[in-house]
Amino acid sequence: IVAGLPTLQHEVRVPVTGPVPEGAMPWSDLIGQDAALAFVQVPFDHPLWVVYSSGTTGNPKPIVHGHGGVLLEASKQALHQDIGAEDRFCWLTSSGWIMWNTQLGALGQGATVAMFDGAANHPDMGVVWRFVAAERLSFFGAGAAFFAACLKAGLRPRDQLDLSALRALGATGSPLTADAYGWVYEAVKPDVWLAPISGGTDFCGAFVGGNPMLPVRAGEMQCRFLGNAVRAFDEEGRELIGAVGELVCTEPLPSMPLYLWGDPDGTRLRESYFDTYPGVWRHGDWIEITPEGGAVIYGRSDATINRKGLRLGSAEIYQAVEALPEVADSLVVDLEFLGRDSFMPLFVVPAPGARLDDGLKSRIEAAIRDAVSPRFVPDEIVEIAEVPRTLSGKKLEVPVKKL
């Protein structure tokens, strides 16, 4: 990597394991220098970092963001997540997910940022909650899949831990189900503010999320974020209220990408976001803007299931299937073929001690029939060992569909 960066001037290594490579400055030497902090003025659109999309629809996109866009993240943390200098903040994330970068917004508000190092389920599913209690976090966020796993494991952190400092929880990465909302208020803390967000690495921010002045409704995000012209569009580009449509943004945002790395003429950028509705950013999610102003995300529009003319987001099937205690995880895709009906397989990871026998298959089919629709009962149910996911916990539906 270093050899491929001709403009690199310094390399600093934080000691974790092994010796410091030749030519690198030890971290202790860097922080031991008595030098004044110098700020260099750069243009608003000066490149800041390259981040990679999660790869749910194909090869990850290398996205170049500018310095000015960080202001939008800071406003999100201050106004929509109500974070201030008195807060102790942690978002459970790897360094390869955009949520790692967004922690700068909390630092910008003067908050203390705590970082968890290790697996979220080792030695057990309660390890993260013990960290939350020990560090007296006031705001804790994680992928929605983490909260779903805690629900599935039957955790009740409030029964064993002092979570009195915890005032708010955030979630993102995939839709947080209404059942998970219920688990948070029953098993974590009854007076916590649950404020999920939905946005993207693509623009280093969130389109919809929390508002400390509005009520929390199960399965919904409270509002569209300030300055974001977010709409739900039908196929003709008409705005929808109270119905599911494509998540679009009709006006520019300061944190939208400067360009994609390796895309000199902007072709991939335009194809990724502006091909469907010219001049309008199409994000690739299904969204419903409720009459009250809230928002519900139904999953990726790229992974839409179309059964005999009826379309559905995969999240609704997951909610029905994964509510069964015998199912640990699942993945569904709709395979389309020329000249014949589509084929919809459902891949299931049984819970420990469970088997995908005929009885469980029948219960899965009944759950989908009752909670969703008989039209979306899968053509085949297949047992797998693990659902393939991105670093941010998103199910790899589209790549599986393309296999």
C-alpha cells in the first residue's frame, strides 16, 4: 500500500502487535512532540477521504468525499441525535464501515467517544452491553442486525446491568423491526430514546432518523433530516405519501460524493444514482413517508421481490420468518427467467438445536402466509450455514441473485 502512494510523506504506526516497520514513526514519538496545532485552510470540496460502499448490489464503489460534507454530519449529531459535550458516545462499527468515520461528528460536538475492540458476540452476546454499562455511555449505536441478534438470544441487559447513564440508542445498516423496538423498551430501558437512522456511505450521512422532540413509533424513523429533500417516488416520478416508493433526494447535499475513484468521466456515478430519475438522486431503498412525517424503510429496491405483479421489500419476509424461534437468520431472492415464472428460494439458518425438517418448513410457510401474503410463500426453503453479509451487516441479496 505504501509503495503505491507516491505523495505519502509520513507513516505513523500505533503499537498493537509486532515491531514498528522501518521508516515509520512510532505513535509515542508523534504525541510526545511539543508542537503547536496548525490548521491548513482548504476549499470546501477539497478531497478528504475515500470510503467504500457496502457492496450489496455489486462491487463496492470507491467514493471520494470532501471536507465540507463533514459539516452535514456534525449537524446530524447535534440537531438530530442531540449529542453534546456531556455525552459519552459509541457506535459499534468496524473501521471499514462509514459509521467509523461519522464518529468525528460526535467529537466535533465535544463528546467523549468510546471504542469497542473485539467481536460483539464473544465470549457471549452480553459483552457489548457490559461495555455500555462500564463506560457509562449516554448514546450507543449499532447495526440493526446486532439488536435483532440480542432479541433472538433472549438478552435482558436491564436485569443485570446499570444502564442509568444510557439515554439514547441508534441503529442503522438495515431496517430495525417493530419487534426489535419492543425488545429495546422491554429488555434494555423503558425510558430510552430509540432513534434509528437510514442513509448511506454514498453521501456520508443520513436521510431520515431521530428528532428528540417527536414521539417514537415502532418500526418508524421519526422524521426527514433538516436540509434533505427526501421523497418517495413512484415509477413515474410522482411523490407518494403513505405508500411505498423509491427513496430519492431531489436537491443537492453538501456531502454528496465529489466523484468515484477510477471514474474520470463520471459514468459510474451517474449510472449508480441518476439514471432512473434524471437530475434526482435515487438511493436504492424502498421508503414510505407517513402522513405524520415519519419514515419506514423496507429494504433495497434493487432486491425487490415481484410475484405475479405484486412487489414487496425483502424486509417484510425477514420479519415474519425470523420471528420464529427456530430460525436464526434468513435470506430471500427472487430469480427471474425469460419465458417462465420467477423462482423464489428462501435460505434459512436454523437456530442452535433446530433442524429444517418438514414441520419447520410448514411453520415458515404459515408465518409468511399469515404475516405477509400467500403469494410470497417461497418456492423452496433451503438450509444454509450462514447468511453472507457485508461488513456493515447487510445481507448480500443482489450478489446472491446474480450467481
